[in-house]
Amino acid sequence: MSKYSIANTTKEERAERLAQAEAINSLGAKQVTPEDQVLFQRHIDGELEIEE
């Protein structure tokens, strides 16, 4: 099981990791789509596991 899995992280840790990824992404990658934001929020809420 990954150290980043829902079982091994808190909601706050998942939210912080997503915020860091979005900050890095804002430096030049394409914008995160609204559909992706919904998936990310489901992961933060512990509803959806994101594969490595």
C-alpha cells in the first residue's frame, strides 16, 4: 500500500499535497479542468483512490 493512499493519509494531508501539486502546475502546465477538480476533491474526501 502506498504511503500516499487514503488509508495512510489524513484529509488535511491529501488537501495539502493537492495544493502543492496545483502550485507547481501553475508554473506552466495547462489548467486543471473542472472535471479533474471534482476527482481531486473526491480523493481529498476519501472517496476515490488515485493511482500512482
